[in-house]
Amino acid sequence: MNKLFSLFLIGSIALVNVGCNEECDEWHEGDDCKSEVRTKYYGIYTGTFPGPGGLPKQVLVSEYPEDIQRLNIVVPYNNNMTLYLEYTPQSGSFTIPSQTIVYSEQVSSRFSGMGNFNGDELYFSLTIEDIFNGSVASSSTAIFTGSK
């Protein structure tokens, strides 16, 4: 009887240990640590962004396939340009590293910025430098505030 009780007790302990949460790295969450933190930021955010007509604008946040530490962000500027951002899972803050879009041999734009996710809200400040023949012709800052 003691042997049967011991086997039952060992089996019960093993089942309890299987159900315990694992310690996830900062990029994953959930009971099995297989859910990527960044997926909760995916979606379309509607809000304000400078542009013609002053109408509400939409920003799309989606997967950056090559790197779990990045997200794609489609910004309503020059026919919906795609940039990437690098985020910090614990805080929801991110940076938009300097990225250059080349339109022609003489004309390009450089973008950089910072922002954060707060629940279903998105905020970012984007610096835009228009470059002509290798020199900065103009610089401006655009701010987006929106929600899902």
C-alpha cells in the first residue's frame, strides 16, 4: 500500500511541475513561452498625423520577419512608406533608427524617431530630413498619436 501511495504522490508532483510557467525571455510570454510579445502591438492605429486635409490617418504595425526585436511600421507619408522600429518589450518604448529612402540619384529622405506603445495606443515622433544632392534641404518633425 505504501508503495502504491508513493507512486501516486510522485506522479502527482510530476503533473504539477509540467503545468508550471516557465521563465520566458524578454521577447516571449505565455505559459509555454511561445507567444511573441510583439504580436500584441500588431494592427491598424487610427489617429492624427500631419498631412493634407487634416483627416484621420492610419498607421499599420506588423511583423518584421527577420528579427524578433523589430516591427514594421507603415507611415502615411509619401504614399505609405514602410520603416522598421526597434522596441523594448518591458516598457513598450521604441526607436526608429535612421533609415534613408532614395527616390532618385539626387533626391532622398532620411527618417528617425522614437515612441511608445501603451495598451492599444501608439505615439511616435518622426524626424524627416529631405535631402537634395547630398545636402539636407529641409527638416521637420511629425507626431502621430492614435489607437487601435
